[in-house]
Amino acid sequence: MAGVFFLLLTFAQPRWGRTWVEVARTGRDVMVLLDTSESMNAQNPAPTRLERARQKIESLMDKCPGDRFGLIAFSGQAVLQSPLTLDHNYVRSVLDAISTDTLNSEGTVLSAALLEAKRVFDEDAQKSGEERKHSRIVLVISDGEQTENDAIKTASEMKDEACIFVMGIGDPKGATITFPTWMQRYAHVPENQRTHLSKLDEESLSKLASDNGGAYVRITPDDAEVNFIRSELDQIETKAISGQMRYNLVNRYRWPLAAAMGAFALEGIWLCLMPWIRASKIRKQRREFLHE
């Protein structure tokens, strides 16, 4: 009974006394550059390109729980929406609020988004003192339409800063989109340009990735492209992304475990001695009987 009691106490993991313990986590830094230009409202793939891109980002975060994620939205300009963080729920909440109206400048200035990603990485390195740049990833999600040529040049300058992966979204054959009424009114879009064919520019996006040590993949209805990106990220060395000293209670399970083992050992010894003790009593009783 004592052995069972101490064994149950062991499973309860008793803790008392405190000590300093270093806690560290490893992972990668993934900065997502999300295209929010008007062409992302095209309904190929359904429901819209932007909604499908949002789903893919969330799926990738689910598959990379130990990585820090950040988010930059870009169209005619680029704005940091979420800094690099392990709080994926925060990134999701920011992501859910993004639309093609988030930025009021139309276009696809990818070079500005790349420069913003570089700025975030540099500031993070200054704060942490970490210079291991091989653990940084830039993930571009865009249809590539009207991407300016400066993006290729800017990306080549970031070759030593981060590895660039690209998810292309859309269809090379194109989809018809119509500018919203407010944009037609305030941006003075000519009538003959209010409806146009938006095509996926795979050539530019593929070159952007291949020239910078990454890979290009087109978004599909299933998660094949997410699994592909995940497998590629597994080949990139991780780094310590958090480390701190915590004053924790000390687990003392060894003491009740030792007591339980001692109790069971004593029971074993007692069971081994029982036959000898009984035989000894029988011999003693026999001698007393013969003596009488």
C-alpha cells in the first residue's frame, strides 16, 4: 500500500523549491508579402484571389508553429501590418482585416515591400544581436500583374538578406475584373479601362524566386503548394528565436519514486523471507512438542 501511494505521488509530479531554468525555442523568421492590389479581387480561384491567399497563409502557419511570422501588405505602396511574432493568432486577426481597400494606392510595387521586409529584418537583428541571416524567409503571394521591373533588381540585392519564395495566385489565361465605383469616381479611371483582363505573370514571379535561392509554386485548390513550401523550409537551418531565464518550481518526483521502489523492494524481501520464517516456526514448535 505504501508503494502504491508513493507511486501515485510520483505521477502527480510534486514540485517545491525554485531554481532558474533557461527556456529556448528555435525556428525561422517568415515575412509574408501579400499583394492587396485590385486584381486580387478576381474570382479565379474562387471565392477571390485574396481570400484564397489568406487561407494559404493560415494553413502555412498551422504547419510551422515554431516559426515567427510577419505580414506586409503591398499594392502601390507597402505597409507593415504585423511585426515578426510567435503570436500566430495576432497575425490571423490582422490578416482577416486586410482587403484590397487596406491601402489607398493602386499598383503592384513589390520592390517597396521587399525593402520594407529588409528594414524589418535589420531592425530585428539590431535588437537581438542575431546576424544569422540564413534563417530568414520572404514569402511573396501575388498574381504578379503590373509588377515593376525594380522588383527583380531589389530582390537580387536582398540575396544575402533572406531566401525568397513565391506563391503565384491566379490563372495565366486571366480573369475579368471591374474597378469598384468609388475608384472609378475618385481615381478618374478612364471608361475603357474600368474592366480589364487580369493575368498571372508566372515568368516574373518565377524569376524573382529562382534568382534568390527560393522556389516558385502556383496556388492550387488543395494544400499541395503549402506542403511544398513547408518541405522547403525544413531544409533551412533554424535559429534560437527566444531564450530567457525563468524562475520555476523544481520537480521532485524522484523522491516519492525512490520511496515507492524501496517499499516494493521491502515487500519482495519480506516475501522471500516468509517461507524461511514459517519453516523456522514449525521446527521450533516441533522441538517444543517433543520436549514435552
